[in-house]
Amino acid sequence: MGKTRNARRAQAALEAVVETVDGGLAQLIPDRDRARAWTLLIDGAPQSHVDLDDPAYLSFEYQRRFGHVVDLAAPPGRPIQAVHLGGGALTLARYVAATRPRSTQQVVERDGPLVQLVRRELPLAPNARIRVRSIDAREGIGKIPDGWADLVVVDVFSGARTPAHLTSTEFLDEVRRALRPGGLYAANLADGPPLAHLRGQIATAAARFAELALLADPAVLRGKRFGNAVLVAGDLPLPLAELTRRAASDPHPGRVEHGRALIDFTGGAVPVSDADAIASPAPPASVFR
């Protein structure tokens, strides 16, 4: 058994694809447990996991939470129009294409060399209606027609930090403009104790959207460790009961906060504007060990 495991590791090392992209050193590492699955790392930080044989499979905890939002954004199987700010290996766009055929999607990924690497090594399905633009995320959302999107997903990191200009009320004004009435906004927020960034982002979203929910590991919400939380927002009531059920049944169970409890969680944090926005905090080195 030990020899077999070592042989698999040696084979994986031989098959890894390593290239320099705009964001740093990109590595595509084969998944030893899934025949055509890969993990994308940038400068050692895991960014995406893709299974070419099963694009509906979501490995990362926060991507599974995004998957729940996709599943509940419209009746099962109905095509949607989605915008993804931040592409990585296009994991979530592949998920939408697999679970909601005939969906139309726009992905904004600034790192052009990364897009080329992913397209070459992890090609999209021929029938996937996914357009990728290599421009800045804020510029990209500005090019989306008014009321076009059923769903806007924000998962942008530069050096493992969300850029400041994607954290403000002015940025959310652009997101709201691009959303159709009843559309959903979902964002990956990374933070650790004392959770100042997370609290500020909830306050910022509350200044622009009527309904909010936060999906996260309870340990992250308690400020016990650095981690990811998925913020969901819209102007109509959210499917809270089903979000809660799905988050609780995940391999790594999560909690859903909403309503007064979520506003109280902000602890008096104020909305962030362009004038005072800063990038999200860098994760401690121990996160990726």
C-alpha cells in the first residue's frame, strides 16, 4: 500500500503543470483520487479545483456554498445569466453550465496568461456558453448591460487579498445596476480575527441590498480562525430555509446568519466607500500549510 501511494505521488509530481502568469507562479496539480481532476494554486495558495469528468463536483468548502446559491437562484435546471468576477480555473462557471444547461455566462478574469493556461490544460465543454474577458473586475462589471444578470458572483483575489476597489458601496452600485430585479449577489469574503473586514463588508452590502445572509464555518464566525464566508444579497426574500439545510449537510457543515443577528454581528461597522476602502487582510502563512 505504501509503495502504491508513493508511486502515485511521484506520478502526480511528474504530471504537474507549472507556469508563470501575471498573478505569480501557477501550478496545476493532479488530484490523486479523481482521474481528470486538478487543483490550481497561485504562489502556493489554492485557488480552484476542477473535475473535467464531473464539473458539478465542488471540492472546496466555499465553492460548495457558492454552488448552493447557484442551485437556489432559479428553479432547478432553468438557464440563468451569470457574471463571475474572478475566474481562476472557471470552476463555478463550469458548475452552472453542467447543472443549468443553456445558461449564458460572462467571466471576468484579469490574468490573461492564467486564462490561456486554463483553456489549454482544462478545456471547457464545447457546448458551454461561457465568455471570458481579461480585464479588471470593476471595469468588467461596468460593461454588463443594465438588468442583465440573474446572478453576480465575486471571487477576486490578488496576492490572496480582495482588491480594495471591489469592497465599496460604489462597487455594489455597479453590481446592483447589472442585476435584474430579484437577482442575487454572492461574494467570497476571507477574514480572520477580529473579523473587521467581514463586518465592514456586511455593513456595506446592507447599505445597498434589502436582504442578506452569510454562510460560513461556525469557527470563522466566532473569530477562532481565518477562513472564507459567502455573503448572499438581494432585494427579495432569500431561500433561507434551504440555504440553511444545505449548509448544515455539507461535508464541512456551515452556519447561516441572517436578519437581526447578522446586523448585530457587524458590531456597528460602517459601510465602506471608495475613499476609505482597503484590501482584505492577507491570510496567515499557516493557512496554506
